[in-house]
Amino acid sequence: MYALGDYLKVEFRDEQSGESEWMWVRVQSDDPARRVVFGTLDTEPIVMTDLRLGIELAVSYDNIRDHRTPASFRPS
């Protein structure tokens, strides 16, 4: 479903404070059977200070809000 190099806009939510932040993740691999994407954070966090640019993440499909190919990617 998602290919190497694709960009995904993902919601990161702090369960304690209730705050959330939308950031781009660049796909490294996809596991459709488990509905998980593995990638690196491609946005500098502002609210979620426990994350950092370039960190490797596993993201649930449930948190993905936008999908763009490298050719169509323009950060918002």
C-alpha cells in the first residue's frame, strides 16, 4: 500500500496532556498485514518534545491522515 520514500502525514497524540501534532513521516517499509508503517520523522516537532527529526518510528494506519508520493510531496 505504501512504498519506500512515500510521505505520510501522521497524528502524534500525547495521551497525558491530550495535545496532538501533525507531522510528516517518510516511509521505509510497510506491513499491511499488521497495518503498520515503519519510517523516519521528517518534520521538526514543536509540541511533542520527546520526538526529534529523523527518529525511526512505527506508525499505525489508524493515525495516517494523508499520503503523498515523493513526486507530489510539498510540505504543508
